[in-house]
Amino acid sequence: MLAQPPFWFIVIAFLCALGPLVVFHELGHYWVARWLGVGAEQFSIGFGREVAGWTDKRGTRWKVGWLPLGGYVRFVGDMNPVSQPGDVADLPPAVRGKAFHLRPWWHRFLIVLAGPVANFLLAIAIFAAFFAAYGEPRTSNLVSAVIDGGPAQAAGIKPGDRILSVAGRETPTFEDVYQAVTLRPGERVDILILRSGNNVRLEANIGARLETDRFGQKFKVGRLEILGSERQYVPPSAINLIPAATSYTFKITRWMIDGLWQILSGRRSVKDLGGPLKMAQIAGQQLSLGTFEFIQLIALFSINLGFINLLPVPVLDGGHLVFYAAEAVRRRPVSEQAQEWAFRSGLALLLALLILVTVNDLASFGLFERLGRLIG
């Protein structure tokens, strides 16, 4: 078992992982805004009081805030960092042409969408580099062995079967099988297999197992008790490199959506949600394992950041996109009162979620258990 990295190492790893992702995300907004002629007043990495900064020749203030948990670009006409519309009526004519909220809805839509898209593009670039250097992981969905007495044997799965889908999820590789099963401990699912040229549909009760990782952390995971073939790494051709990396990125995104839906539908506990403290711990652990593992984690964090920001929650990018889509349909903006109510509700939801995941993080560190022993 590996020892947990020291606190200072975890802090540095977290900043090295999150910082570039936030910069890349905000640059996505900024670049598209510049392309469309929208002015930016501030480009901030972090929130709160400014620690350091400078003003460029375009009048944009580039700065670093003391709380490194995100960032924002404040455009001309914004009332605050979450881009609520300010009073644009009194803007000088020379500035009005650069005001974000006076632009057509599709300009604003593209500017907001560019942030999450930048995160997905970064992940694609990282995976493309990995695939070019090491090859794409392609493990066959062929079952090479079935563990006696396990869920797979009870369901009728045999060596030589190919698992085509699990719980309606296509599984062209063994990695897909592993992911679909891992997310469903204790569930009864449909499994489609290919046997002797025929499709056979089976039902299996996925086993639940408490596993411990290299750092001593325990996770409840699903298991079928089967073995696949040896993992292979196949370098894609130059033409297929970007499509392969893109497909892999969106496959991971689908896994994230699957996991979130299980929590929302009550099939998994909300205790499985992690927050910034857990992310920091994982960043420190992965950096302690090596550069390859850490860069791979940055790609996963980038996908996670892009995905979360696309959720239709006011304050997040996805909430803004909903407003602009509604404006396109209604042919007029959503009222300021409705936007104000939505932003307040969204902020309250995010704060509640932050408290929840922080409690989950502290519980996973064993803090409450230690406090219980002290009190007892």
C-alpha cells in the first residue's frame, strides 16, 4: 500500500491540474469573443481579491484571484462575473459595439459554448498524443474465463462469449464492459452476448465488492467475475488519430453521464459525489505515481469540467445556453426578473452542492470517524 502524499504536495498537484484547465476554459470564451468583436474587461483566474495582474493594450485586466477554484471573463456590459446583463443603456457609442449583451443571441451562445468545448478539445489533444505515442487501448470484448460461483457463471455466460452490451450500453471493448459493470454494483441487468454466431440475451445480478486501491481508499464496485483477453495498444493511423481520440473522449463523457444518472435516479448514493478536496487528493496521488498518470488525470478533469459546465444550471455555462436558446425560440430575451430569479436559485443550488460534496470529501478522509472516537 502506498502512503498518501504530503499536504503541500497535494496542494501543488491540485493547482497544477486545475489551473491550466481553468485558463484553457476561459480562453475558449475569450478567443471566440475577440473573434466576434466582443470586448473583455477582466480575465480572472480565481475569485476574490486580486493577488497579481496587468492590463493589456485592449484594456483587459488579466488577474489572479486568491481563491483558485475557477475563473471568469467579464465582458463589456456584464454586471458581474457570472455575466448577468448590466445597464447597457448608458454605455458610450464606441463601447456599445463591443457589449456582450447587445450582440445577437447566437453570438452569445457561441461565446459561452466555447469554454466547455475548449475543455473537450484539450482532452482530445491529450488522448491523441497518448495514442500516437503508446497506441489506443483496444481489448476484445471476448470472455476468456469465467470465475466459478460468480455472477457471470450464474447468468450463463461462458468462455468464448462476446459481450455486446450491458444494461443497454454497447460494449465493443472489454474496457466498456468493465466500466458498465463497475457502475452497477448489486443491480440486475440485461446482457447481450454473441455465442456461436447467435445473439443471446441473458440476465445477471452484478456482484458488489468493496475494493481497496493502492492508497488504501475503499470503493464499492460492481463485478461479473469474468476475465478478458490481454490488453493491446494499437497505434491509430494519422488520419484516424483525432477521430479515435474524439471517440474516446466522448465515451468517457458518456460514462460520466451514466454515473450521474444513477445518482439522480437513486441507484447510487449521493455519497459517491466528490468535490474539490477529493479532486485535490486524487491529483496528489496521481502526480506521485508519475507524469503519465498525472497528465491522464488532467484529461479526465478537463472532460469533467466541460461536462459540468454544460449542465443546464443557471450561473453555469449550460444555464446561459438555455437562456439564449429560449431567446432564439421566443424571439426576445428572457426577462431580467426571470434571469435574476434563476441565477439566485442556481447559486443556491451550487452552494448546497458544494457543502454536500465537501461533507462527502471529509467523510471519505475519515474525519467524522476520528471525531466520533474522540467524543466517545
